[in-house]
Amino acid sequence: MDITLDKKDDQLSAILTVNLKEADYAPAVDAKLKDYSKKAQIKGFRPGKVPATLVRKMYGKGILADEINSLLGKAVDGYIKENNLKILGEPLPVPTDVNFDTEKEFSFPFELGLLPDFELPADQSITVDRHKVDLDENTLQETYEQIERQFGESTNPEVSEESDSLYGKLKKADEEGEGRPVLLPIKKVKNGAEKFVGVKPEDSITFDLKEAFDGDASAIASVTGLSKDDAAAVEGEYVLNVEKINRTVAAEMNQELFDKVFGKDIVTSKEEFDEKVRETVQQNYDREADNLINRTIIDKMVENTTVQIPAEFFKKWLLRANEGKLTAEQIEEHYDDYAKELKWSMIRNKVVEEQGLKVDNEEIVDRTMQKILGQFNMEMTPELEESVRGFADNFLRQDNGKNYVQEYEAILAEKVVENLRGKVVVNDNPITAEDFRNQNAG
């Protein structure tokens, strides 16, 4: 057996050719044919007495093809490992004509995409802003309104009042069709709110959507479900066909409400409740800000890392790996996104290798246990630990360990970003919760 590697001029792709001689495969093929002769059951011949020539004629080509495929897989994988080649995806067989009936020596070429070495940006050379969210009274008020809607008593009156919400279908005045379902809180309307008061189910309201919300794209997007860009572009009159009026009577501030919101006896007074609400909302915004800076770090690392990608091979591999799911045109259209994802994968792997990052089994189990507890809004107790661990172990074994691999990858990705976070300059950027929402809407 002879294997050659011919790198192309760009050094990003290569042709790996495996040359097989008869001596490479004949012994194994002959051994399998003999085994077939002993086991084959062919009409007219006793078991074990089938002539070898007949077995070769009937099964020889299939056995030869299987043996050569097995040899090729081992040869290609072995060469790549022995020569420490960093490749993209898997080797792609180059179509070639093979005649198993007449040929004794074969050459099988494979196309490889080669991943080059590269350097990460120097420590502290990248600067990112982290939003430090300050809660404003409007945000806290909205939180209390959400609590009131969720835990208050809901009714559907016949006539709307200023504190109600109108459910119905919204469309442009000159458009056909039913429109999109919306829930419009009347008190969010900044201009002409009186149009929405005194309304009954099956009434229609014609109004200027942009003017009603004073041109606030975020408010329009929130009510209509449009993207922020589409909400900013709305013009002209719209029609709301009212189907139902929603009214919520706020829940009383008592221990029953405190227990519903935070759990039994977690808070026991209005003061503790207010403090817990503020703390919880702040934690949620801090978590969103952390997620945003993590995405920003990834974007900045990809943007500031020079990595050459074997583009043509990458497109071929994507088409082969997603056969029936992606077309060449779709790959071309979204290629920049695929390339960015590949670059990040290469950066991530380099950080893992250079920093020796690892994930042990106990981390995976602990993370899964915490997820299970979170789903049921419970905290770990000695009595629960054994049963929760059992649930976690069962979940991680499902789908042939697919869930285990997903948790492993998620933890490793977090460790990579955390490591990179220590290598970039992070500037705190004070911002109100309302401005933070507006910046990240749509």
C-alpha cells in the first residue's frame, strides 16, 4: 500500500491518494471466500462442499468491494492521525472509475480541507462594553403589572375601560384578510387613547398606528409582534377588529400572593416582597447583560482573528454533509454565516487545547440536576438528592448519550468564553433597563 498527499497551491486543500496492490487485499478476500464456502447454502451442494470458484463468482466482487472500503477507511484515518493533519469535516472521495473484474491495482483519491495554524489576538487587545443595567421605576412598575395580570382575577367585560387590554386582529386599513392577532393594553396608547375606551367586542377601531404610540418602534413591536425594523417603518391607518376585552383585577398584596410568586414563606411582608422583586428583576437583567457580552466577545474574537478557510472544499463538504437538506444555492447565500461558525469552532478548539480546559462527569451531572430542580422551582435537600441524581443520570443516558454530549459541549463552551473574558478589556456601560430593552429589541 502506498499513500501520497498532494497539497494544492493555497495549502488549504489537498488530494490524498491511496494506492492498493493485490497483496494488500487478496489475503483477507481469500480468507472470507473460504469462510463463505463453509457456510454458504446453495441448492445442489451439501453445506461446506460449495466449490470455491462458484463462491468467488457469486460473492467475490461484493467481498472485494467491502474489504477495499474497510482498508481505505483505516488507511485514510491512520495517515491523518500519524501525520497530525488538521482537517475540516471528513475526507471527500473523488469520483473515479473502478473495474473490479479486470483490475488488480487500484488508486483512490480523497479531497481534504486543511485547517491552518493561526494566532489568537493578543491579550487585552480587544475591548468590549458590558451593560450595567440600572432599574428604573417604569420597569419595576411593569413587573408589578405583570404579576397582577398573572396572579390577578381575569374577566372579559362587555365595555372597555382605560385599564383594559383589547384582543383582536390588526391589519392595515387598505389590506385584505383578517390581520394579525394582537393584545393591545389601552394605557400604552400615548395619543388618542379615548378611541379605545368604551369599545365592545366586534367593534372596529381605525387609527394611525405610528401616531398612537408616538412613533415608539419598541412599543409598536411589543404590541403588534412586528420586528423592530418593521415597526419603525409603519405608516398610515390601521384597523383593529376587537374580539375580546381583557380586564384583570389586581391580586391583593398578602401572604397568599407572596407564596404564589416566590414559594412558601420565602418572603413574609410587603417590604420583603418588594426587595425580592427588585433583586429578581436585577438578576434577570444581569444575566441578559452577561449573555450579551458573551455573544459580543465571540463576535469580536471572530472579527479580530485571521483564519484562512478552504472555502471551496467547505462548500462541497456542507453540501455532502447536508444532502437533501441544503442546496448549493442556499449554502452560497448563507456562506458567511457558515464561515463565521467554523471560525468560532476553530478558535474555541484552540483555546481548549492551549488552556487545557476540561469538563468532568460530576460537572455534567451537577448541571443537569440544577436544571431539573429549576424546572420544578425546588432547592436541593438531602432527601431529594438521590432521586434527582437518578433523574439526571437517566436523562443523560437518553438518545444514546446525546444529551450527555450536549451538556458537555455547553459547559465547555461556557468555560471557553469565561477564559476569553479574562483576556479582553471589559468596560462597564451604565444603562437604564428601558434603554437596554430598546437596544436589544427586534
